[in-house]
Amino acid sequence: MKGNIQRSIMFILGGVVGLVIVSTLKDENYLTWNTILSVVIITIIGWFSGTKIKNLLKKD
């Protein structure tokens, strides 16, 4: 469980770093609170569904 939480935190940080890089390379500013929140929500949903699928496959 601890490894899964660390992995999801790394995914979130990677997404935020990606947004920072894209916003510095483009003229428009992509780094807004809405985009950061979207990255966090998508990562949490992906992590939750991935762990549930992994647990279901382990039971079989």
C-alpha cells in the first residue's frame, strides 16, 4: 500500500512538472489551478481503478 501511494504521488508530480514545461515552451499559460486539479483527479482515479483491477486479478 505504501508503494502505491508513493507511486501515485510521483505520477501527480510528474504531471505537474509536465504542465510547467509545456507552459514555459508555449505562449499561452497552461499552468492554472483547473489544469493542476484535473491532473490530480485523473491520477487518483487511475490509481484507484488500477489497484482495484490488480486486486481482482490476484484473487483469480
